[in-house]
Amino acid sequence: MEKPSPGDAVNCVGFINESQHEINLEDEGPPKQASDDMHASQRPSAESERRMQRRMGVSAEDAPYDITYHPGRVQFYAPPMQRQRWGETQVLPRVNWGDLFFDLFYVAATYNVSNIVIQQPDKEGLLYAAGTFLPVMGFWMDKTSYDARFVNGDDLFHRVYQTLMLCIIALAILHIRPVEIMSNSSENSSMLVFCACLVIERILVIGLYADIYYCGVGQRVIKKAAFDQICRMLIPGLVYGIGAVLAGIEYFGRDTSASTRDLAEVDNEVNSATEDSTFQEAGPNFTRNIPILLCLLGHVGFVLALIVWITFFFPAGGRHKEITVPLNIAFVIHRNGEWIMLMLGESIFSILIVDIPDEGSDFYITFYSGILLVILLQILHFRSQPHDPNVHAMRRHKNAGILWNAVNQIYSCALVSLGAAFTFFLTNFELDSSYSRQLAEGGSGLSVEEAEEKAAHIFCGSLSIVFLSLDVMEVLHLGVDESKDRCLCEQRRTYNGKGIALLAARIGLLVFTGTLSQWVTGAEVLCCIVASCVLMQLLLRKLGAMYLIHHQISDIPEK
């Protein structure tokens, strides 16, 4: 068996550094015999292995045991299998068309989320955008995490099960509605249905890991890993469930008697007359926003709990192999590249699909500068991210990997809000009372001028978050020590003046981008300046590659 490199194995959440914990994979030896495996008798036949090898595009010598698994014919049920074992060389699977089809649902998700920001570009709108987008993004992350560890057979049971999951995701995305609809749970069921879909989806994901626990084929560690994952999934599911209960109480309690409604209206008038200034500043909408706050809290709490567990309580010294299943990092990198393409595609979608009756010169200046901006962002992203698993944060160190995962979610949110700002800028030309009515119906209470100013703040703030996220992720890939070494002279070990100057320029550009909306709000001028900022970012990174210590980062997207 070919000896793997020191970074081929990763933990249950994909973040482990083999060298950091002094793990020697060469001591793993050959794969265990069938007696050490669960359900070893269910291994596929030789014909099935050859068929799957042709399907996955790998040779018999390179194909790991679990990747070759697929039944020769469609049957009612086939047990899921471990994708690879500890110590095995990882092989990147070929494109799975089912994954690409799954991603199509998120085109609609990003569109609905950006529509929330467009109709209400204020703090409440951003709250609902984050509270809907992050939990739905959690579905995608759950699927990617599962697929990077396990392989399901082409059986009828799993096909129907995945179809059910897609239907629930579609229902959740359908009910990502504007703020005035989702916040009014007494008259609209959108918040109730959305929260209920989050709960059901968590239950279905738990069902997948229960399937692994009872029927999974692979090393014995998959039982422990599946049980731990089920326990972790329960936490956000309970929080989503509380949100669904609160939204349901408000929705099903709306049919009160007329006298009760009249008394409530009188009571509201009295309360409005006696409100103190503190309550007015806090706003009367806090209670109606509790369900969406719980949705946001459920996802963010899950991520923070995972960070704490990985950082402080994860077993070292190779003992992680007793409780975790290895993650195919190359698969995760590939899927994340497709995910970022979806986020950038939302910006392209926002720029190209606009209904403007009279396009003037200002419109086309904004249009083409926006297109150029997204193209440059795509280049900047793939210039900043490594495509070799051995230099990725997930393989470098467990803490770097879990932090990269969290920063990547913030980065995705910033890309979505950036696309929403594009839509606002382009539809703001020749804008009259129609959009004013839309803002009024949205409950934001903003004039067109105020909305334009807030959209400019969102635009510049989102782009500065994009820049900062890319810089932080690059540091996580390299490590703090190596990042500092890039500013040192290799021969004299003194600080490199060029490196310090480039670092100062990148920090200055970040601050400039984040504060640009304080003195510029015009869409055409703003987009041109910001596109120049992205171009400057690319130039600074190119200069860094020339004058600083070289690091292997590809500037061509992985196919």
C-alpha cells in the first residue's frame, strides 16, 4: 500500500494537523481485515467495484475500498459506507451531478435573501437576511460534511430520502420572504413554516447519521462519530423548535374575538402614549423578531460550540482516530469552490436581471463597473485560496480549519449582501414613487435618499468584509508564524521594508473601502472606485508574490 503523506487524515469536522499531534500515519499499516470492519460481508462484488471505478474515473490501484462501493443494480436499500479510512490515500471523486443539482436550490435562496436587504436596507433587514441565510447555508454544510465522509449506494431508500430533504429545503427557501411578512407571524405563516422546515431538516440529517450508526459499513469508529454528530445536531434543532413554537402560538392565536382585539388596540394606544424614551430607542419590534433571532442563535451557537470543542477539548496524540472519521479535504475544497461560485453568481444575477425602462450613461457606468467588480472578485478569491489539500487550513491545524469554516460563512454573507446592493444601485436610476411605495410597504419607513445611503453603507461594508475575510483565511492557510516570516528578509532575518509597506497598503485599502460610503453615495462613482479597489488588491497580492517569500497559491480555479 502506498504510504500517505503526513496530512492525509483529518478529524470528524475536518480540522486536524497530523504533525501537530505527532501522528505517524506510516504506523497505520495496511487496512484492517474484514473481521475488524462492520458488515464486512456486505462488500461489493468485483464487477460492482469495476463498474464504480469506471464511474468515478479511478484505477483499481488508486481506488479506496469505500469509494468503489455501489451496487450493480438498483435495490431497495444499501448500507452507507465510509468514504476512506485512516491511513488511506485520499482520492478526489469526480463531479457528482446530484451535488450540482442540489446547489441549484441555493440560487433561489440567495435571491430571496438579497430581496430582503433590497426592500429593507436597515438593521432589521440585515437581521432577517442573516437569520434566514445562515441556517439554510447550514443545510449545505451538513450535506458536504456527510458526503466528505460517507458514500450512499444507488438504492431506492436513499434516493427517496434525499428527495424528501430537497423538498424540505425548497419549502424553507420558498418562505424566505420580506421582513414585513416574516415578522408578522399573527397574519402570515412564513416564519412558522420556515422554522418548522429547519427542525424537520435537522431531524432528517439526524436520520442519516442514525443510518450510519446502525447500518454503516466501515471501521468501528463510525458508530462513535455518528453518535457524537447526532448529539451535536440536537442543539440547534431544539433552538429552531422553540422559534417554531413561538411563531405557531402567534399564528394560531390570531383568531381572537372582536372584543379582545378592540381591547388590545386600546391597550396598545395607551402603551404607545406612555412609552419612555428607552423603549422608543429599542423599538417595539423586538418581540416580533424573537423567532428569527432564535434561528440566527441556533446556527451561530452551533458554530461557536464547535469552535470551543475543537479548540479546547479535542483529543490530541492520535486519539482523535478513536472518535472521528477522516474527511476528504480535496472534496470539501472542490465543493466550497462551487459554493463561492454560487455566491458570486447571485451578484451577476442581480446585475443582469433588472427592469429599467430608460438606461442612461450613469446606468451603464454602474452596470459595467459592477460586472468588472464581480469578475475581479472571482479572480481575487481563487488567487487567495489554495487548491492543494496539503496547504489548506483544514490540514495545517485543527484550530485553523474550524476558524476557516466560520470565516467562510461570514464571507458568504458578505457576497450575498454585495449582490443586493448591486440590485438597489441599478434599480435606483430613474426611480420615482414606485420604489418609495415599495419601501413604505416594506415597513422600513425610509425615503429613497435614505435607502440609497444605507445601501451604500451595506455595499462598502460588505466589500470590506470580503477583503478582511480573504486576508484572514490566507493567514489561516499559512499560519501566523509563516505570515510573519513573509515580512522578513530571508538572509538577514530583518523586517523587509517592502513587505511592511505592502502590509500597510492592504490595511489602508481595507479601511478606505469600509469608510468610502461616508462621503460617496452615488452608485456610478461608488462602483467605479470600489472596482478600482479590487484591482488594487490584486496588484498588491501580485507584488507580494514577487517581493515576499514565495508560497504555493494557485491563481487558476480548480476544475
